[in-house]
Amino acid sequence: MITTSGLTKVYRARGREVTALDGVDLHVREGEVYGVIGQSGAGKSSLIRCVNLLERPTSGTVTVAGQDLTALAGRGPRAGKELRRARSRIGMVFQHFNLLSSRTVQDNVELPLEILGVSGRERSRKALELLDLVGLADKAKVYPAQLSGGQKQRVGIARALAGDPKVLLSDEATSALDPETTRSILQLLRDLNRQLGLTVLLITHEMDVVKSVCDSAALMERGRIVESGTVSELLATPGSKLAGALFPVGGEATGEDRTVVDVTFHGESATQPVISQLSRTYNVDISILGAAIDTVGGLQVGRMRIELPGRYEDNVVPIGFLREQGLQIDVVGQEPVLVKEGAK
Ligand SMILES: Nc1ncnc2c1ncn2[C@@H]1O[C@H](COP(=O)(O)OP(=O)(O)O)[C@@H](O)[C@H]1O
Ligand SMILES: [Mg+2]
């Protein structure tokens, strides 16, 4: 649904050049919620603004719903109308809502429809329908100043949906909201994704956001995507930074001459019988340093950190046994040599 290839953005300001995007290849599938996470300055906003051509990319291409937007933008003023139409199919939600304070809630939602030249009666019908969808049917006639932050963002979302978009872009939509309101807005985005089949690309600096709603995620650092995949692919990738952050497991090694192993399992499988079998078969004392079960992106995941006596070299056979059981094994402090071993 969204593809960028070799996307580059260089800002030139007062004789200085800042490379905000440095060859970004992004693939967002139809119907998924895709999260891009990264620290401030990583280039996340530049990416999302280039995806809807609010910002003109320096090079590279952006394709949304099969349409090459960069080619349209490059055709000059005569393609303007086509580009505007393509863009109306991409909704955008902002951190600070960007509502017009002099307009009622309903008139804010109608604004993009006015620009598209939709008739007054149809605009009104559509706006009320959308306000109902986001749970604000009773707020149509009030002004933004009378709303809470969460309600303002609901208006922002209703406005973003006015052009019946196939894609919703969200730039830190929950960053100005408290945790409880954040949860309700994320739930709304998830519901819209499911009910309308809407593809959502969201940008955040908060791992919890990715964890609660995303099907796929990418990690951005200094204008590049350094890791990406579906949540289950990431969790099954040894050494993945995103997986570690999405699903941390505590527990420190107790001394030298010890091998610490993270055992990850998905869905139904359980580690407990395997661990006791390992202990019996190889006659080793296994310490459990930490364990956690969590739901990540709607997926049940468990992880256990165990410690075996002896160095890694001494434990190749028991570790091999664990891998044979179909469990994902990450030896802590060991380079991930066998990428994808144990992955589903
Ligand atoms: N309009 C601009 N002019 C010059 N530099 C910019 C502009 N917008 C962003 N930048 C720079 O580009 C880099 C990436 O910024 P941004 O895309 O906003 O990152 P993020 O959203 O991840 O915080 C930063 O170094 C930022 O200072
Ligand atoms: Mg930003």
C-alpha cells in the first residue's frame, strides 16, 4: 500500500545541509498498522511528510496505493489536480491536532471536503457520520477550545477520514496525551484499521505504542531504517534491538563461567517441560533468571532467561537440544551466528 524506495531528503538552510532521510526503503502492506520508531531527529517526521508529498523528496520514489506520487509531483502544475486527488486519499493526523479554533468541530471536519468541492449538504452528512464514528456525535457544534486533548485528537482523526482515505498517516498522534487517553486513541486507530480496512502508518518515539497496536515496525536511526519486519519476525530475529525493547526480560548473569540463554516461545508452546527435560537429560543445574509472558502486536510471546554452568563452548550440546525443540535461542553476549534458527 505504501512503498518508498531510495527515499532521500536533504534540507538546505542558511548554507548548511542536513540529510534527514538517507535512502529509506519502506514497505507497508494493505490493512496493516505499521509503526516507525526512533529518537528525536531520526527523520521520522521527514519520512511521513515525504510519503504524502507535504515535503518534496530530494530523490527516490513514493508509491501509495499503486500510484507513484513522486512522478505526479514531478509533472509540474498540470498534474496538481491529480496529486491533490491522490493526497485526499491519504489522511494525516498530527501531534498538536492542528484544528482551526474559529471553526466548530463539524466545520473542522468539513474543511477537507470544502477543498474537494463537495456540496454543503453532503459535507454535513459526512462530517456527522465521521463524528459519530469517532464517538463525538454530541460535539458537532462546539469549538475546539471546549474539548479535551483526546477529544481534539478524535476530531483530527475524523477530519483525516473525510476524503475516504485508504491510508492514514499519524505523526506522534498520542505524544501530547496522557497514558489513558493515549490508550483510547490507539484503540480507536486499531478499530478504524479493522472496520474500514484502513492502512495505518504511525510514527512514534514510544515503544508502548508499537507494542499495543502495530503489526509491523521499523527502527529509524539517523535517516535510515536499521531494522524492520512484522512483530513476529522481529521477535524471532536474534539480536534484534526492536525485539529486545518490545519484550525485555530481566535477570543478570551471576558470575563468570556461566552461559546465559534467552529462550523465546510463541503461542501454545511452553518452555517449562523442555527445561526440566534438558536438566534431566544432560544432568545440568539450570537457574531461571527471569521470565515474562506478554502480548505483543496481538501475539502471545513468552521469554525465559536461563543460566547454565560452564562457558558457551561447554554448552553447545544442550543449546542444540533446545534449538531442536523448535524454541528460539539467543545466547546472551554471543554474536547471532545462526540467524532465524528456531524461527517459525
Ligand atoms: N524544515 C527543515 N529544515 C532544516 N532541517 C530540518 C527541517 N525539518 C527537519 N530538519 C532536520 O532533519 C532531521 C530530522 O528531523 P525530523 O524528520 O523532524 O525527525 P524526527 O521526526 O524523527 O524527530 C533533524 O536533524 C532536523 O533538525
Ligand atoms: Mg517528528
